[in-house]
Amino acid sequence: MRSWGSQENADRRLLISAEQSKADGRKTGFRADIQGLRAIAVGLVVVYHLWPERLTGGYVGVDVFFVISGFLITSHLIKKPPRTPKDLAQFYGRRIRRLLPAAFVVLAATAAAARLVAPPTLWEGIAKEVIASALYVQNWVLAGSSVDYLAAENEPTPTQHFWSLSVEEQFYFLWPVLILAVFWAAGRARLKPMALVRPAVAMVFAASLAFSVYATAAEPGSAYFITPTRMWELAAGGMIATLTPLAATRLNPAANAILAWIGVAAIVIAGLTFTDATPFPGYAAALPVLGTALVILAASGHRLSPATMFAARPIQWLGGVSYSVYLWHWPLIVLLPYISGGNLGWLDKLVILAATLVLAALSKTFIEDRFSFTRAAQSLVPTYRFAAAGMAVLVAAGGLQLAEVGFRTQQAQQQLAAAENSNDPCLGAAAVANGAEECQPDPDVPLVPDPALAKEDRPAAYADQCWSNSPFTDRPVCEYGDGETQVALVGNSHAGHWLPALQVLAEKNDWTISTYLVSRCNPTDVPLQFDTQEKTDNCREYGDWVLDQTTGGQYDLVVTSERQSVPVQGESWKTTEEPAVEGYLSYLAEWDKAGTNVLVIKDPPYPGNEISSIPDCLAENDGDAAACSGTPSEWHWIDPLYTAARELGSRHIGTVNLDGYFCPKGSCEGAIGSVVTYSDGSHITATYAKTLAPYLEQPIRDALRG
């Protein structure tokens, strides 16, 4: 999810010098241009979240607000620099009073609403992120999950937008310490403070920008969220705060107006042209960052400048409530579908928009303003007590939710164990094999694993860390069983989800299963389109290594299966199948030439085209598993590996298609024989895979004979 961070909402009254006031023709006081920038930023973000296909780069609103926050905070700190620990405590106290009350209310309301309307399969994730958001470390939580292939398929939580608030709070914690240190150093050196402030801010800007460019190229997913890649955007605002506004110089006022419009244009162009495929933040973020900085630096009140547009009452109002708009809009977007029962239509989106504005107005009036404008001289004890109590309550609420999830999980595990030990002839795939007459579906029989448990019902390879994860430089090999017959399991996670079935067969037939598993990457002869060239190259090298490891006669059989989760490099999804097949043809041919027996298992139907998570769907439609079904054409996905194996037609390269155990009688099911079939939108549950073992055994025996 791409979204933006909190503006420094309460620093809305920046005093400007008499010279600047005279230059731009206004009395010293309120910066309407900054309020207008807030309105633009929040508008970009909300429209992007509601209509992402219409405003593909609306997420740049976060960058606009980072610059504004850096400017306002630095301006305040320069005017009233902290010189003692007490000064720091007072600064943090103001931040607490201005930002935390509204955030705490939204978090509490969101946690309560999610418990009431979201399916139980999401409770654990929501509870963890409520805790992370309350402690303002949400950005680091999302950075970790962004590089987790399985986590990337999870539904968004209603508190994910707190990642940017976390970035800003971390900035607010560090920045005054830096300014204090700079003023202290200037005093010791008997220098004017600004002589050190400017280079210090510039150094932070340069270092963070350099790291942002590097990290965005190396690991774009995590780079989007982490604080070091975003500090330069806040520091850009800080640098502007150390400069004299152009409106206070002798520069032509009309020229200032033009520069301000150029800045606005830069923001709008980024919002209209950037997409989720744009490497971000990195170099690309410079466009909205510099655009925002230019508007603030111009400080133009000329009649031809954006100030005329910004002065419009609706824009000023939206800028004033933008913090609360941001806080409320995302939980409504995420939670409303659980009430309306489907995807958001135009009417739903208009309801969300109206509700957001109403809640924002109420929140601004009764929470933000009431806490923001308390006297700075008041005792800090109540302020810090409030912050500690608010965080403690939210952490406790999240903890209670996790405890409930833990209790339900324990019950579900007992239920699963009982089902697996029941010798039920109609459990899982056996219900298909024995036919509907013998195995009539019974909606009253509880599903196993319970949908919440099904999301974690994965092969042992995950717990055993048997994966080569991005950037695919690791080469783990794990063994299961200790039999004489040697079987290699090769492929990405869609090979890995067959491991539970192979383990059942290995124990029965005295086999050893050795895994060569990689996340997302496909061992093949064509380069795949990852978000960095390094990953593309490493994936190709991993495939070469696997081929070398498995063609020397060490294994009696190679079992492989893949999901094409990324396109071939230089191809779109529409054009990727043919070159992907060619890549597998040459790759399989190497095994064939070496006389290596290979069995290609066709990847099961792919519900992710229609249903992003089978367990979530089953939880939402408790007792109505049919609501989580589809047709083979709806659940179809390309399988170039299987296609290539069929085309090759070699006696060493066999194939097996078990689609009939997922789509009996032309209907693909989310639960079969009371067993949940998928752990998400594409991976088989370990439980259902085990029930498929009897129907995989003979094809493997045939493949072993070659």
C-alpha cells in the first residue's frame, strides 16, 4: 500500500518577517500556501486510494507532507532552539498534544470496528499492526512484510496508513536532538548557529538521498517504508526553512509566482504520471519533493500565483482538516467491503468520501483543536501520562485480540489433529475419489484447518528455512526422510506446497526428499522481470546451479512445479507465455540429455484471479463454502512449465495433472471433503496436500522407472 504521512498539523501559524510580509503584500501571519499544499496532498492520496486507476501516482502526497513537516518543524526549532533536556521535553509534549489524541481515537475505533466486521482470519494481523501503529513503528513492520512473498498476498489492514505517521514521529524524535547538538556546537565554537545548521541539514539530506537511491534500486519494497530513505524529504523542508523566502528578496514578484506554479505543476505531474511500477522513493521522489519545496520557498502572494487558488475557502478548510482526513479515510476503505459484501462501487466510495469529511470535521473540532491549543507552559506530566496511557491501552487491546486468536488457534489445532486421525474415507481429496454418492458434502461439519489456521497451514520447509529468498543468493538444501530412493523437489513456492504430500509418500516408500526451493524465482533458461536487475541475474544463476546439482545422477527423480509469478524480462503478461515455454523447453532438455527422470506436476487452478484469499472468503461466508468457488476458466493461470513438458514428449520427462481434485465436476472449490484447499489465493494447504498423496503416488512410481 502506498499512502502518506501526517502533516505537522498544529504548526499552521508560521510567523514571517516584516520584510517578507511587505514583499508579498500581506500582514505577517498565516501561510495560506502551505495550507493549500496540504489540501492538494490529501486530495491526491484520498483519490488515489479510492480510484487508483485514475490517479496512479497519488501516493506522492506523502512526499508533499514530508517536506511541509520538515519545513515547519525546522522553522520552529530555529526560532526557539532547544538548549536543555527540558526544552526537548516541551517540544515532544507539543507533538504529543497535537498529533496523538486524534491518532489514538482512530486506532481505538478501528480496532473495535475491525473486531466486529472483519473475518477472524484477519484479526491477528490487524491486532499486530494496531500495536505497531500505537508505538509508531508501523513502517518497519511493513518494510519487513514487503519482502515476504507470502505476506505480500495478505489483505491490507485498516491501520497500514500509519506507516507514514511512524516515519514522521521518528523524525520528530531525532530532529530536535540534531538541532540542539548543532546550536550547542555553534556556541562552543562561537559561531552563528545558522553557519552550522545549514551544512548539518544538508549533510542529512545528501546522505539520506544517496541511501534512498541505493535502497530503492536494491530492495524497492522495504525502501518505500523505512525512515532512512525518507529523511531527505523532511530534510529538504528543513533546508528551505534555513533560507530567506523569495518573497522577501528583491526578485520580481511575478517571477516568484511563476516558480510557485512550476512547483505545483511538478506535484501534479508526479500524481498523474507515476504508477506503482515507478521505483520509489529514490530519484523519482525528487519531482514532488522539489516541487513542494519550490512553492514554499517562493512564498508568493502575487495575484497570478497559486495563492489565489489556495485562498479559496474549501481548499483552506480541506487543508485544515487534512490530518484527520488522512487518519479516517483508510480504515473506512478497508472495512466497508466487509459490511457491503463486496468490492467498492461508486456509491460506496462516495459514502466513504462523505463519511471521511464528516469524521474529519468532528475530529478536528473536538479532538485536534481541543488538545492542540493548550498552553505550552502547562505541566508536562499530564501530557506524557496521556501518551503512555494511550499507548498502553492500545497495546493491551491488541494483546487481548492476540490472546483470543491464540485460544481459537489452539482449538483449531486440536480439531485438525482429530480429523487427521479419524481415518475418514471422505476427508479432503478422498471425497472426490470416492464420489458424491459416498461422500455427500455436509455443511454442518467444521472445516479443517479452521480458516484462520489454514492461512498458516504451510509445508515444513517454511519453518525449516529451506528457501532461497530475494535476492536469491542463498543455496539451502533440506532433506526429509532417510530412504534409499533419492527425490529432488525443485521450483518456487508452488513446488514447495507439494512437500507435505511427498513427505507422506517418503515415509511410506522409504524415500528421501531433498528440496531446492526458491521464492518467486523460477529455475528456467529465460531471465525474469524482477524489480532489480540483480534479482533477475541471481534468479538465472540459481536455476543454473539447481540444474548442475540435479543432473549428475545423484537423484532417482526430480519433481518440479512452478507458478509463473513474474513475467519474462521485457515482456508483458499478455506476451510472456510463449517465451516462458521456450525457456522451460531448453531447461528441461538439459535434464533429458543427462537421462534425469523428471516429473512435472501441473500447478493447481489459481483462485487468486477471483478470490485473493480462500481462508478469508470462507471466514466471511461461514457455512457457505460455495461462495468461495469458481469455474476452471475463472481460476485459470498460465503454466508454461507444464506446457513445455507436454511439448517435449520425452520418456524422461513425465507430467501429472491433479486439477480434477480441485475442480470436481467443473467447479473449483475452496473446501473439499471438509478440508480447506488453499492457504491464500494460490498455495495449497499442507492438510489438503497430504490428502492428495495417494493420487500422486502412482505417477511418481511411473516417473521413477523413466
